[in-house]
Amino acid sequence: MSDVLKVPTMAEFMAQGKQPEVLFWVGCAGSFDDRAKKITKAFVKLLHKAEVDFAVLGAEESCTGDPAKRAGNEFLFQMQAVTNIEVLNAYEVKKIVTACPHCFNTLKNEYPSLGGDYQVMHHTQFLKSLLDEGRLTIEGGKFTGKRITFHDPCYLGRANDVYEAPRDLIKKLDAELVEMKNCRKKGLCCGAGGAQMFKDAEPGNKEVNIERTEQAMETKPQIIAAGCPFCNTMMTDGVKNKAEGQIEVMDVAELIANANDL
């Protein structure tokens, strides 16, 4: 299975005079955070299973600038964005897929005005398209009949109106999808957005991620599904605080990869 996690770079494709079907934008969390790396690996395994011709930028990928922009440093954001756009345009990238809604939103909505115009998809949208095209099959496996609730990431749901793709994928696992009282357009933030992930909490009587975890627990789930590495971290911390060992927090890509024993 050593070849399963072969991850080619755009530079390698360019050297062969070829262009991949899609560029996988890994993101900072997916590259450096130990928990998020597992999401990256799961998604790469699914890309291989569906025989998708993909590449990454590798060391040429830099932060999209999302945290800088949300924290109010527009100058730093534009510096980071323009650097990335120069690299992407040099490789003539047309289509990007990413497992991070923050990268997804920034690349899709904020890069065009700076000269970076690409077709950008969240990994759940891309996996759904592979499913629809018959390139990927999903089996329930160990998740058949499991109670799963999906937490809508802010930058995927309310910011970009992507609600159905992750849910469609979860349903394909023959799992029981249970909804929180605050879902879809009324979804509640996990507490990490807007660069909050990188600062201490402000005074209050409850952490946002604890409030959201309690809402998830009301559905009595066995698994909380996420579609964002930041949400995954915040919900995992919430579960540790409220119900450690009782509920798993998993990305949608991990659910599908595990169900298919990849």
C-alpha cells in the first residue's frame, strides 16, 4: 500500500508537460496540525481510489491570508494572496479543491479581485461530484445505522450556501443523520472563525465551542461530523470537556475513507 499516499506536486506535473485535473490546496491546518493531517490523508486516499489526477503545490503553497484578513490586517492578507496567485497563475491552475472552508471561501471569493480566478470546490462538493459521476462508491460499512450529526462550518454554510453536499455523503453511509436545532442557515459557529482560533477567549460565561457541543449532544449522536479542520478541533475540545470517550468527531472525508477501509 506504499503507493496509496503518493502525492505529486505541480512542479512534477509541469516537468512532464502535464496538467492535473485538480489542484488539492492542503491549507495550513491540513499541512501542520497533527489531527488535520489525518483528514488530508483520508482525502488523498479517496482521490487515489477515484483515480483522480491531482497535484499539490507542496513547499510552494503558503497561507491564503484568511487569518490575517479576519484579524484586520488587510495589507498582510494582500501580500500573502498575491504571492499565492503568482504561483497558481504560473502553473495555469484552473480548478482547486480544499478541505478547509476558510481556504475555500478566500480562494473562491477574495482572490478574483486580486487576479486569481479559479473554480474552487470544497472537498465535500468534489467528493459528491465523484459520487454522481460514478467514479467513487460509498459503502456504509462500520457507520451503517450510526447516529451522526453534521456541524455546518460558517464559511461553508452561511457564507457560501453549501449545505447539501456533506449531508448527501453522510446519508450514503447508511447512517442516521440527526440535525441540531441550529443547523444550515441557523448554524452556530464553533468558536474558531474570524481568527478567534489564535487568541484567548474574551470574558463571558461559556465558551462558544461548549455551547455548540451541547447542541450537538442534544441529538444524542455517536459521531459529530465536521467539514473543517478548525471546527474539528473546537468540537473535539468540546467533547473532551463534556463527554470524553463517548462521541467521536470526524471529518466527512474520514468517514468515507474509513467506511471503505482505505
